[in-house]
Amino acid sequence: MSLVTVLFYTRPIFTLFIASFQLGEKISIYDIITTLFSFIGIVCVIQPEFLFGGSSHSFYYTVAVVFSILIALANSETTVMYRKIRAKINYHILQYYGSITYTIAGSILLFTQ
């Protein structure tokens, strides 16, 4: 559970790059340095076999890592999308559909085990 939480909080890293690409925001050298340190921390938490050696992780561990990163990426995209279209559509509508999407994706993952 702690791994999933840590990976979910990688959203600022993804948001930085997505906002830069979609909204044209500038990335400073400070942003690059802090992102690099954050990425190094993420690698230390995930502890991939090819860097750390040791026993192989289970299939469920790999699925948890992949889905946590994908959810963080999707949440970052949602945050940037909110900023991009906030004047056109009510925030609560976007939040509602985002919650429905996450609920469906989570249910699918839960019932496929």
C-alpha cells in the first residue's frame, strides 16, 4: 500500500511535463533538478531488479507499480485539462466524470484478480 501511495504522489512530475507540452508553460532549471531527484527517489522505492538485484517481484507487485504510475499520469492529465478548459465547463462536471472513470477502472482491476 505504501508503494502505491508513493507512486501516486508522482503526479507533480507528470503534471510538469504535460503542462509544459499542452499549455506551453516554461520549465526552469529548478524544476528539472527537483524532478531528477524525485525520479531517483522513485527508482529507490520501486527497486527494479535490474538495478538492485535480488529476488524477482511478483506479478501483482508489477501490476501495482504499472497501474499506480498510469493512475498518476491520468490524474496529471486531468489536472492540466481542468486548467485548459476551466472557463468553458464547470469544474464539478469534470470532477464527476473523472471519479466515474477511476471507479470503473478500479472495479475492473479489482474483479479481474
